[in-house]
Amino acid sequence: MENAVVSNPNDYKVVSFHNSTEFGFTPEMGCMYDGRAVNGAKGSPGIDAGETVVLPYHIGHQLATNLAKRVLNTSPAATVDQKGVPTGVPIWSAERLEQEKNKFLTDLYTEEKPVAESQTDLLMAKVEEYRKMTEELLAKVGPVESQVEVKAPSLEVPKSVVFQDKQEVIAELEKRGIKFDRRQNKVSLEKLLV
């Protein structure tokens, strides 16, 4: 089975995100990725003013874009022209947004890409993982005393054995420790031996 090939060269990059603003960047302001809040260094949702966190490239860039939009969105409410039509003045340009975004990010390093493994390799790694887990559990339990194997009495009647009368069947039932009612006929008692 073939694994998916990583096509984006940024998938393994790690960045440092620094909130250099004077306000806390909360999930309501866009401190989120794929609908999930991003926690700051203290573990609470959002990134406090002056706080720095290490993030994967894609999450860091999304947060930087959202924070840059929040910083640049300081314009007053839309104004209207003489005819009463709102004027569509852009709040920021793409270049200005990129410049502001880059103020919050620092590239740190790129992690090593994992070697592609086949499905068999993944399963064999699981086998090794379970073997180690069993080994650790046995080490915690301590040495296991050798156990004497106890065989349960055989419940099967050899096919060559044919009981001549009811007394032989009763003797075999008592020998095996099977409870029975002596008032039953020979055929019913033989069924208990099967």
C-alpha cells in the first residue's frame, strides 16, 4: 500500500509566533486553526500580549494573518458618497497584509521528513511495540513460577466403548464425577457421557 506523498515543502517547518501587540489575541479575534482554539504558553485559549509560542508552519501563518488583519482593521465605519452609496475603500493591500503578518513570525527550523513506510512495515512495528509492552508487563509482575499443567478429565467417550448395561454407564458417570439421576434409563444416561 502506498502512502500519500507530501507535496507542500512547508509541511515540516516550525515557526515562532510572537504576539507583539498590546492586547491578548483571543479565539474570538481569530486565534484559531480549522475551527479550534490555539492555546498560548500558559495553556489557556488565546495568546497573551508579548507571548511567544512555537507552532507548525501552517498554524503559525494562519494566526499571523488573522492577527495582522485585526491590527490593520482600525478604520472607521464605511463612509458614503454624495449619493448615499458606501465607498469601497480597501482596509489593506495584499502587500501591507504580508508585511504586517511577517512581523509576528520567525522561521525556526525544518523537521526531518519521515521515511515512507509500507503497510507491512507499519504492522510489523506494531508487533514489536506489543512485544516490548508484554516484556515490560512481565518484568513488573516478576518471574512466573513454573506451573503444573492440570489436565481436565476427558469428557469424550471412546467410540470403541460400548456399555452392556445400565450399571456400566452408571460406573462411568461416577468415575467422571458427572451428576445424574439413577432413575433414568440407559440411553438417557449414555447421553450424559457425550
